[in-house]
Amino acid sequence: MIILLTGGCKNGKSGSAQKLAVLLSKRKQGRLFYVATMKSTGAEDDERIRRHVEDRAGLGFETLEIKTEIGSLFDTEKTSEVVEGSTCSGTYLIDSLTALLANEMFKEVEGKFITDKDATKRVSDELEALMNEAGENGADLIFVSDGIYSDATVYAGDTFWYREGLGELERVVAASADLVIEMCAGVPVIYKKSDKAAEDKELMDQLKRTGEKEGALIIGGAAQGKRAFAKEKYGLKDEDIYSFEADEVMRGGLCIPGSYKAYDHVERTALLEGTDIREIADYFPENAILICEDITCGIVPMSREDRKWRDDAGRLMQALGADREVYRVFCGKGTRIG
């Protein structure tokens, strides 16, 4: 089985990938590997790695550190300290294509940093060969990637090549994948499903949302018509909707009044310092209609504050959507995704 999970930052990709990997591994009673590709560049990356290690603790993963040359995954000479004795028929969670391409494309050679424009082709070829080998050996591959294609900046040079390259890697994997999934506010949106995957009830049940849903979370990009969709679908008037203003949140004066049916620009509440994201989600009435601008897709911001806001907004969308119906609005058209 080959699976690709992509989507905005902190939308639930890694958590869902872990659940799917554990299921596949237990079912075949095979070994379970977490293929870590990230190279830490400082404290922020160290914290990300710590969170990932904590999240998968106790799930049975054996960790493989492969920062480059992903085609060597089944090469026991290079991975002998972990994989020795394996028939390469285990389950491998590769997290992530995003870091893998960065490691291959941006290098330090003799004290100088260079951009290797051949990296995308090289990694693409390695991925195709790896997926073919996985099919021959009966191995499961689960790839995690990041949707970095939706922001308002015109990029040139290195960033342009990197963003284009990651998109190409995702297309290469998707072409051979049994499942292609976009994670959005914790909701799996399936874009491709092979007959093998569709007939696998146990696997598909892992991707179903269960439990009673009350209220709604409406998400989408800027100026997509989220507020208008909410008003039409739920019969709301402007006076029924409370809108969070950026300066109000930045001043630390966050107040979530309980007398409104709907709340707009909820993503701005993730800017509040010193408050746990899950606590913010719990402040809202259970039956409220929450409108949230999705700021989780695009190239990672240069500003540390913007990076934190983007990450926290993703976590907030997951928390808000857990017990609500989730709609995504695109060009004024709303679609229920969960």
C-alpha cells in the first residue's frame, strides 16, 4: 500500500499517517519504521522533532534517520543498525518529502551554500524506484508532505525552484499511490482511491469521522465568500456575527462573547499569547458557527512570529473542527468535507 498525505501545516497529517501506519503494520505483523528526514537548524526545529517523538512514543516505531538518498531505504548496508534481519516488507512512514527535498536541494559544499537544481529529478527517480521495490517486496510506504503553494508572494530563485520541485515530487508519488489524502482542519479529504484501498474497509474506517457534530467550522482562503456562505446557509444576519479584529487580539484583549450565533476571523484568536490552543477552542459555544481564514498553506514565513501564528492556527482549526461539521469555501461555493 502506498499512501500520500499532504495539506497545510498542523492540519493533522503526521497524526493521521501514524494511525494508518500502525494499522497496516499490525495487520501484517511486520516491522514499523519512522523514516525521519528533517535536519535541525535550531531551537524551533528541535521543538518540532521533540513533538513528533512524543506523539509517536509507545506506538512501536523504529526510527531510521535518512536525510538524503531516500532510494537507500531498503539498502541494508546503509541501514543495518536498524533494519538488519528485515525482509524490507515492513511499513515505512516517511516524514517528510518537504524536508527530504530541502536537504537534497540546499547544500553546503566547501564552505559555500549552493542550490542543486538537479535535486528534484534525482529524488523523483529515487522515489519511483523505491515505490516499485516496495511493490515487489510487499512493503507499505506512507509519505507525508506539505502544501506550500497558496500564498500571495511572487518567488524567485531558490524558493521558486523548491516550491516547484515539491509539487513535482507529490505528483510522482500520487501517480503510484493507492490513497492521496489532503488533511484540512483534521479532516481527511480523499482525492484518489485505488480499488485495493476502496475495498479495504478497516483502512477506510480509519479515515471516517465519527460522533455527533454540533455547530460548524467554515474555512477557506481570503475573500472566498466564507461569511456570505455562512449567512445564506444558516440564515444569519450581520448582527448575529462577531468579528475578531486584529488589533483587539494583538493588545491581548481577547474576549469571546457568548451572545452571538457566529464568529468571524477566528484564526486571529491563535495570536493570543500565553493561552493553550485547546482552551481557546473550548471558549466558543458548542453550537456556534465559526468562520476561519485558512493561513496554513504557503511557503514558511521568514518571521518567527508569523511561523508561530501559522502553526497555532492549524492546531486551532483541528481543535475547532473536531466536533463540528466542517465546510470549505472556494470561489463562493461551500462543500462539506467532514
